[in-house]
Amino acid sequence: MIIKQRGFTLVEIFVSLGIGLALLAGVLSIFVGMKTTSKETSTSGELQENARFAISILSDDILKQDFWGDYTGTINSTILQSVPGSPSTDCVGAGLNNATFPGPVGNFRTLWGTTVVSKSMMGCIDDAKLQSDLIQLKRVISDPIAIPVANKFYLRTNLNDGAVFRGAGVAPIVNNSRTWEYQHHIYYIREESQGNNKVPVLMQGRLTNTMTFDPIIDGIEIIRFMYGVDNTGDGIVNGYISADNMTDALWNNADDTNVLAIKVYVVARSILPDHKYVNNNTYQIGDLSRTFNDNYRRLLLSSTITLYNAGVDTW
């Protein structure tokens, strides 16, 4: 008995292939869409994490600016029994008396900032990114210590006076005092090469026995500060001024003026470009407007910090 077998016709084969290709295209489209969405979500999460971390670090440090342990007044060389020589690498800002330790002439600047117009800044920085800000803060770390160590500087103080000394030296005698680690911090942006890509990085300068600099957060492209100034002596901020418009009198808290608050602006940028995305947005960074035309995603965050140690004689 002969059984006849029939195969698929050419039309049936082409119809089946067409249906299969349509299904495959649909699956691939969903896969590509999910992958793109996942990448965008990941990039957005990374931008938020980096920007919030930068805001947190800057805010925490600025909040404690000008804290001097048990001493109840404005720190300067006249109330200090001793001040050590400058560290081997000192960072000196603009104006009189703006090095790491108080000098004999002028008001000691425990807060100072500037807009970067040159890669070389303060005699200790040679890689600053232009068109961002730099800020420096001086204070003591908030917890007193019992035993100084050799590679750091300290402030030993009571309510009325004190002394700054190197941990490796002989500790000065200050009656009824406690000892606090002395700090000088600097924040700025630099760019690092990663292959053919330049990545902006938030840098921190920190005093040990010298000034040392370390990258702390990748992808931070711009930091900018607006300084809230009270120029009537009533303890209320009358306006916010950018670093490039601050004057010596404002930095020195002269003529009944004080910087009472700081607005911090942080622009975070994706590490790698996304060539399917064009960023031509305009970002309002304080008093500065910046428009980009590239393939990097960005996020702008801001925060306002009250300087609780400013404008008071005691706390």
C-alpha cells in the first residue's frame, strides 16, 4: 500500500516565515526597549546618587565651618598662645590672612571661595576645572581627642584662649582646656582622563601634616556657591552673592556684615555619553545659566545651609 505524503507549499512556508519574523521583531523591539529603559534608569539613579552624596558632604562640612571647640569668640592670632609654621604645602586664598593658620595681620578668613578662572589656584592646586567654584573651610573636628598623633595639627582651647600645635611637638599648656583636631578643607572640580573620555571629579583637600588632595565623587561637573549676606546687622540674609561678586569687606565680616547662609548648587554628569540622547538643556545654577549641546545626561540639585557659627560671639 502506497501512502502519499504532502509537504508545505511555498506559499505556506513564506507565510510561516513572515509570521515568525514579525514575532521575532516584536520580541527584539521589547528587548531593546527594556534595555534602553534599564540603561536610562540606571544612569538617572547614578546621577541622583552622586549629586545627593556631593550635596551631603558639602553641606555637612559647611554647617560646621568656623567651629572652634570650647573657644567662644572669633579665632585670630591675638587670642592664641602659639601658632605653628605653615605646613610644607600650604594653600593660601585671596586677601590678607587667608592661609591655613591665623596670621598677625587682618581678619582670619575661615570661609572663602572663588570662581575658578585658572587651573592653578592657591599655590597648591594645578588642575582646577574652569567655570566651576572652589571653596575653603577652616574649623576643628567636632569631637575632642585625648592623645594627639604626630601627622596632624590640633587646637587646644578653653573658653577664652588657646593654642594651635603640631601633634609631633610638645603640647602647649592651656588651663581647663580640651584638644581638637584642626582642619582646613578645600573643595573643587578637576577632570580626569578615562580612555578617550574626560570625567569631572569632586576633589577634597585635607590638612594632615600637609595639604593632600583626593578624588571623592566621580561625575560632579560643577559646584557653585551663593553666599547669603546680612549687611544690616539684623541677623537676616538680605541677598545671595556669588563668589566672583564677593568683596574683601564681605569675606572679612566688616562693617556689620556677615555671611549667614550658603546656597550650594551641584551639577552631576553621566560618566559616559549616550549617543542616542542630545542634551541642549539650560541649567540655572544660582545666578549662572549654562546651556550644553552634547550627549551627556545631567542633574542639578541645590540646598541652602545656615551657618550657625556665623555672626555670633558665643555659642
